[in-house]
Amino acid sequence: MSADHHGSSAISERVRHVEALLEARGLVDEGEIDRRIDAFLAGGSPANGARIAARAWVDPGFRDRLLADANAAIRELGLSMSGGLQEQRLKAVANSEDEHNVIVCTLCSCYPIALLGPSPAWYKSEAYRSRVVRDPRGVLAEFGLELPESTRISVWDASAESRYVVVPRRPEGTDGMSEEELAGLVTRKGLIGTAAV
Amino acid sequence: MSRINDVGGMVGFPAIVEEPDEPAFHADWEAHVLALNAALIRRGVYNLDEFRDAIERMPPEAYLSSSYYEKWFTAITTLLVEKGVATAEEIATPAEIATPAEIATPEELRASEDARGA
Amino acid sequence: MPDRFAPGDAVRTSTADPVWHTRLPRYARGAVGRVVELAGHHPLADDRARGLPGTTQAVYHVRFAAADLFGDGDHAVTVELWEDYLEPADDRRGTP
């Protein structure tokens, strides 16, 4: 993966050099790079996806709206898929006893950054991208998720403009929990489909 | 022609490794690469599809041995040259001039396709 | 141009192996799947990658049985595909 320390300082220098060149050419404004980095880091977070899942658990009407038109439904929570170059279509897919969903982008690394924040390196790896379409049950088992044979697995490959989020199953024994507490149970892996929740 | 990025179903890759509490960026330069790409696309220097295309045109061994943001930076510099924004010499640091990167141009891809008799 | 396909239609993906950037994964070439839903309209990525404006056309979620893609497996794979990658297929049972 990444180069050693000597290599890292080389690429760091190359990036700095190109950035300076582009600033000199007027293609990048002064301070723009830092502003863009800050905006990126302040943008999405898995907490956003977790809120969506928790709302779907407590409100069946919201769940139906989410599965029918996720872009519209998430606006009810003050969330959106705008903020990039154009608003991306969001597809929410719900896990059930019969079906477990898992997301991948085999061709590159497409991912709902607006909702989940930056993607983890494993999601972008050739190892994950190559194997999850071919052997999802095996990949999920490696992540510690063993599903019954009776549960169908549905893999979604983000090959075009849509971005995907999994609505995990609500865990057992959570009846008394508030929506906020429920959201606290949902992990990034649960929203990608490589964990139960 | 099938490109190295098109790995769905391919065998032979190592085990999936999860890094606990992984940061968004492993080094500052990665964040700068992400931001540079966004700035250049916003300015219309190239579009997102051209950016993906440039990554995919990396030689397979370079693609597989490069980290995620190294791939991005390779694509950015490739496109800056191909779009005439800067020359390869202007983009290179002195250390790089000794070892230029090789990316197939679209013309080279078509020529090799023709040579296959496709 | 009206959309060519509707949910439930059986479609076959192209076997083309273009020189240029495309978004039909090779594992899904020449396979029969079923349209799950229309997923929007976008300019063809293949064109955009070559600096062309690109014909705006329907993109669909198409679901394939793993057995039809790989010869084995009991899972489904749904891929989002531009209309240009698709042709009508004979109706076929067994795709999820």
C-alpha cells in the first residue's frame, strides 16, 4: 500500500509542487485547498446514516418513504445528498430475515460520503471489490457476520450514479430505547452491509 | 479492453484488512490530493469520468501497487498534461525527471487494439 | 427518446469490450438479468470520459443471479447500468 517514510516525503513534495504550480496558474485559489479539506471532513459522518436507520426502525411510514425515494426521505432529517458536484441519487436497501444487503463499487470506490463520511480503506481495496460480488457470504464471515443459509444475500455494485445505504435490522432487546440511543447502535459497517448493525 | 480496475470476481487478492479507528487521511498530502481534484473538476479542467478513465489507464502493476490517493495523484498529473495545463517537465520535481511515469494514452490504447486485429 | 425498459423486463448485457472507459463490469457482460427499477437518466459515462457531452439516457438497476454471472453462488448482484449496455432478452425464469 503506502510507500515507506522516504517514499511518503517524496510524494508529499510532488503534491506540494503541483499545488503551487496550479496556484501560480490561477487554477486553485489561495486557501482553497484548506477550505475544501475542512468542508470534506466536516461533511458526512456515519452518524448521519445511523440517524436514518434509527428513524426507519421507529417510524414505518418513514421507512416506506425511505425505500421508495431516499433522497426525499432523508431531507425530513435535515440530511441531503447535495454538496458534491450534483445531488446524487440515494438508494436505501433494508435488511430483513430473508435478505441481507451489502454494497460495493467494484470499478472504483463510489460511496455515499455525504451520509457516511470518508470511506474506509478496506472498502476501496481490490481485495474487497473483487471478492464481495463473487463470495459475499465468505467475505461477511471474515468480517464476523455469519448469516443463516436461508438468508439471501443481495450485493449492490455502485457502477453508475446512485449511491447506496443499507438499513440494518433492528437488534433484539431494543424496545425501550430512544431514537437517539438506537442510532448509537448503528455502525459504518452496518450501513455498508459488512456487519449486522 | 478490460482494464485493471475492473476487479469484480477476480481471484488472487490478499485478505481484506481492516484498520481500526482509521483516519480519513493517512498523511496531509492525501487530503491535498482530494481537494486538488475537487478544485480542478469544479473549474472544468476535466470531469469525473475523465478522472476515473485516467486512473484506469495506469499500467496494471502501477495500479495494484499504488495506494488509493497515489492513484488519484497519478490521474491528476496525467490529465494536467493531456489537457495542456502544464507540461510533464513543469509538473515533475527534480527527483521525478529521472523516472517518468508511464500511462497509456487513449491513442496508444486504440493502437494496441488495432494491432490485436479487433 | 422514451425509456426502452421497465421493471420486470429481462435484459441481456452487451459483450462489447471497448478500448475506452465504460461502466459495465466485465463479470456482468453477456448476462441475462431482470430490471428492478429505473434509476435515473444520465449522460453515458463512456462518452463523458472521452470529453463528449454524452447522450442522456435511462440507467437501470438490473439484478443478476450469481449462478448466471459466475456459474455458482446463491446470491444476487444488482448493477446499475446505462440503457446502451442492454438489449431485451427472452423472458427467463430463475433470476431473482
